[in-house]
Amino acid sequence: MRIAFIGLGQMGAPMARNLLKGGHSLAVFDLVAANVAAAVAAGAQSAASVREAVSRAELVITMLPSSPQVRAVYLGEDGVLAGAAPGVPLVDSSTIDPHTAREVAAAAAAGGNPMADAPVSGGTGGAQAGTLTFMVGATAALFDRIKPVLALMGRNIVHCGPSGTGQTAKICNNLLLGISMIGVAEAMNLGHALGIDPKVLAGVINSSSGRCWSSDTYNPFPGVMADVPAARGYSGGFATHLMAKDLGLATEAARQAKQTVPLGALAQQLYQMASAKGLGGKDFSAIIDLLGSAP
């Protein structure tokens, strides 16, 4: 299948490579020339613009930083909707607000292009290993049509419902993730300050009622786990400034839905503070450095 892939950042690049490994033909575009060059070296074809990339595509996939970029890439003069042939399905795997997802999908439908919002969970490691979880908002027919392609990049492909529900699932998941990481960081810092060995404390938590993904798979305290960002100075992983962005999406969606999310709002402020103190480019588990006594 001829696929146009737009957005070759830390997540998009390995996702595109997995599609190439799966035997698909890719036309790629990214604003960073080095990202395009790396994809070409892996077997993709470069395009001079978004419009050129999608002009011969049988499927379009985008992985972009935020809502404004999604609007520009899809709705711009040289964007996806200007270049894609009618009937070509569109898949946006960016993490954006549900309102924008539905608005862009409606514009695509008006031009004859079915569109799915399909944000992912699993981080850069999952993108490289092809084990991402896709949360898909689409019609049942479109979901069935795109699932085999998504399965080359992910292990869990979940149909969440109609347009926008994929983004809803993603922001709710990241709301909980951001809050839980802060809770684990506070507990680990407190235990360290009170004199318990952090590995012992982590073992207790992970065999008790406090256990969660942030404690047993991605512990933020240095020296507790290998092969996590805390073991390498919080490099790689999911950046703190991106967690702050996602929590902003969640709190804004909550405002529109007239739902209260006090813990989410506080978590957003803490990740914003961490970014302002120079931790924005580090993994979000580096929030532990903002909270206290981690070495």
C-alpha cells in the first residue's frame, strides 16, 4: 500500500520504519530535513510538501505536536485535504483536543475522506518495538479498514467509538498518568527522607495497594529500576513539557464538559513549574526533582 506519513519526530520516525518493515511504500514529509533523510535511508521516498506526499497515497497517517499543527497540515492550502484523492482514509495519531479532532474530521468528510483520530500510548520504546496502544475514534467500517496497518505499529488497537473518542481516551489516560507519577514521586521522596532504602520501599509499594504503572514499570527514583529514564538522568521517554501540554488539553476539555479535575489542574501546574525550572526536555518522571530529596 502507498502510505503518506507526515511527522517524523521521536514517535513518528519509528512508527514509519515499522510500516516500511511491514512492506508498505512510504512517502514522507517533515520540517526537519535530517528526519526525512533518516526515513529515506530506511527506504522511504521524500516529498517536498505535505500536498506532494499525499497526492498518490492510498492512506495518510500524521503524527504532529499539537492542535495548531494538525489544523495547518490538514486544512492549509498545501495540506492533506488539498492533495489527497477523495476516498483516501486519513489517520491522525497526534494527541490533540477532541473538539479539533472532530472539526478536522468533519472537514475531511466534506471532501470525501473518512478520518480517524488514533492517538497512541507506549512512548518511544513502544513506537520502536511496534507495541503501541492505539485509541481509535472512527466509524466501525473505517476502524476495520485501518486496523491491519495500525497493527504493524501497535499491539493493542482499541475502537473507542466515533470521531473524537480516541482523543478523549488519550487525554483521560494521560491525566491519570501525570497525577500518578506525582504521587509515586512524592512517596519515594518521603521514604528516602525518612531513611528507607528506595528499592525496599518500591518493592513494598509494588506488592501493596499503592502499586501502579508509575511505580512498578517506570519508577522515578534513581537506582530503583534499570532501563527507565530515572536510570539515565531522565533522558528519553515522554518529555515533561509534553505532559504539561496533555494535561492542559485535559483540563480544557473538562472545562468545556463542566467537569471538575482539581488534581489534574494541580498536576498541570507542577509540570509547568518543572518545565520553567529547566526540566521541560527531560522525561516527565523528572518531576521528582521538583518535589524534594531524590539524589
